Amino acid sequence: MSERPTLHLRDRTVKALKDDQMRQAVRKAVDRLSGNKDKAARELPNWEDWREQTKLIRQHTVNHLDYYLKLLTDNVRKAGGKVYFAPGPEDARQIITGLCKQYGAKKIVKSKSMVTEEIHLNKALEAAGMDVIESDLAEYILQLAGETPSHIIVPAIHKNRQQIAELFSKAAGEKVEPDTPALTAFARKVLRNKFMTADVGITGCNFAVAETGSITLVTNEGNARLTTALPRVVISVMGMERVIPTFEDLEAVLSMLPRNATGQKLTSYVSVINGPRKPDDIDGCEKFHLVIVDNGRSRMLADEEFRQALHCIRCGACFNVCPVYRQIGGHAYGSVYGGPIGSVITPMLEGDLEFWGELSYASTLCAACTTACPAKIPLQDLLFKLRQRRVSAGHTQAFEKFAFGMWKRFFKLPSTYKFAMKAASLGQKPLVNNGYITAKLPLLANWTNSRYMRAAADTTFRDEWKKRKK
Ligand code: SF4
């Protein structure tokens, strides 16, 4: 289970809305990312065919997940690696810390991995006395800041250069200038040394190819390559849906992932690991372990409506177009996965509709996310279904229940409907100004403070109809 935020979603949102620096940084970055993505979509012929292809590959894989996981496991073992299944986060943490202890690991270097964020791995390794360092630049920044990612592709999207320079200066014990070359030079110097001395390298997994047992890692910094090439032991951690049948399928999804994420045709580095180093290999690890994490994914797989959320290729395109994410950033969601896909999968992964199901309300249901998604996941439908399920399960506030109960009562019969319309028309009079309700009533203020609320017409439609008929 994830740690629950102490503040309510509404309060987290209000707090985020007051953070002008964060909002500026997020807006600037998502505008750039979605602009680059639109350009990439225009440049690739038959964009919609590529989306359809991605959807079909992911749909087929997820519908036959048991078969492909077995094939992947067999092929990783054939290549000399070991495979472990972790039903929950605690199992995953125990397996990984156990492996690190088995190899006497003191220093661990990690490349970016959302699933290790999901299982809160760093805390467990540190509690076991190990020194863990994130090697992805953004993750390294967040590690220094003691924060969690706020975007699945650009984890430190909410930080500006000045803030990063302050963090680096504190770590360096001297001033690091807030310009890109100085910042990257500092990070490179620290991280290179960590790569050289790490006992274990831990990676995530963008896609695992079942037919060969290969783990694919895409980065723009080459850190995953160093994480897998230098330490003696490598542990890759993957969510169980990250499998893909063949290299041909990998080619298709790898064409879509960077284009949708950053607008690149391909990331700067694509690393493919096939078990431990073979006698003729010039580099690579001596021991390779793959940890496959379930953590609620089986629950999603068994749910016919929500199974399609497992088709996600984690490109972040839905974040970049979401009018809510663009305003509040990632931390207000309170979960490891923010944005529209995070609002869908968090309640499912956690198996908690009451608390995490609230995230489904962090959406305008405008469907921009669905239109952007390369795997054609109907995100706004799933968000709507979550709301329905939450209401059916009785997880609604007393006032909401009362209001909709009254609405149902009055709208059920023509006589009560007519009465309600008349009463609303008369009752609103003291609040109306130029055809709009503008009064700052506590219950209505959240709406009327930022939106127009039309007053009910003086004459009802039925009365007007009767009058005209005469
Ligand atoms: S839901 Fe779609 S758009 Fe969002 S991260 Fe996943 S694949 Fe990308």
C-alpha cells in the first residue's frame, strides 16, 4: 500500500494552485513536450495506424499475459538469469533487499524505474544499511530534494534551474552555477564515481521481450547502460504487464513511446540486456535477476473494464494534455502515478476505491487524454466508471447523497418536477445578477467564484410551451 497523503485531494489541489513557480515550470515543460509530440505525429505518416497497431499489440499481450510471462520467464532462465514473482510490494522489497544482502552489496546504483517508486524500494534498501543512488539526472535531483516524481517521463518537471542549482550546491558544499553545463557536469562527476564503485545495479524495464527474454531500457542519458554494464550484479524490476511478445512488436511500440513522450524519433540510448554476460561479451554483469511485480495488476487483469489500463506504455502524453494536470502538477495527486492514467490505475493497484477513487474527480472528462493516448486507452470512460463504482459502493459525502436523493425525488414525477422548477425560480431571486447567480453562498462559492452559473429562467419550458400552444 502507498502512504496516504495527509491532506485531502481538494486541499492538495488548493496548495498546488498557490505554487506559482511549480505551475510555471510545469506549464512550460508540458507545452514543450506536447508541441514536440504534435510535430512528431505530423511527421510520421499514418499516425492513426501506428496508434491502432500499438493498441492491438498491447491488447493481445495483456489478453494472453499468462502465456507471455511464462515464455519470458523460460527465456530469461535459458539466458542464465533468475526470475522471481512478487505478489505485493513487501514481497518485492524482500526479494530485492535479500538479493543485495546475498551479494554483500553496500553501494547500489539505480536507473529510473517507476515500479521501484511504486514499491518504495529505496527506503527498504537504505533501512537495510545500503547506499542507494539514483543515476537518472531528474531522479537524482528528486533524491537530493527528498521528493517523489511528479511526471512519469520528466520526474522533476516541477523544478526550475535555480532550485536544482541550490540542491547541487548543498550536496557539493560549494556554489554550482544555475546553468545547464555546470549542473550536468556536477551530476556527471558524482554519478560516474558511483557507477564505478557500485556492487549492484537496479533497473526498471520499459519492455521485456518474451521471445528472447530480453529487457529493454530506453534513456536519454545512457545511465541505464552504465547501470547494467558496470556492476557485477544487475536486478531488473518490472510491472508484470511490461512484457511484449516479439522484437517486431518492440519495434512498433518503441516507435511510439519516444514520439509520444518527448517527440523524439528514438531516445538517445536503447539498451537490451539478455541475461548475464556471455564468454564473448565485452561487458555486462555476472549475475542477472528479474523481479516481476504484480501489486494489484492481477486485480486489474481480472476486471474486464479496467484491464485496458494495463495497455499503457508509460509515455506521459496524457499528462501533457490534461487541463487538470497542467494546473496542479503531479504531487497534488498524492500517488506515485499522477495525471489521467494515475487517476485510473492508482485506485485499482491499491484496491481502494474509497480513498484513491477520489482521484477520478481530478478530471474534466474532456477526453483530451484519450485522444492523446498512443494505446487508445479510453481514459475518460474509465475515470467516469470509477466515479460510478465509487458511488455504487456508497463512498459519497453525506451532502452529495442528500442532494442527489432530493434531485431524484423531485425529478421522478412531473408534478414534483414542476414544483421544484417553480421553487428554484422563486428561491434564486435574491442571488441573481444579470441572469447569473453570483452570490458567494458557501455551498455554491466553489462554482460561482470561477465559473458562470446561469440562473433558472423565470418561466419554465412547460409554461412557455403551453402559452405558445394557445
Ligand atoms: S495512458 Fe496512454 S497517454 Fe497516458 S501514459 Fe499510458 S500510454 Fe501514454
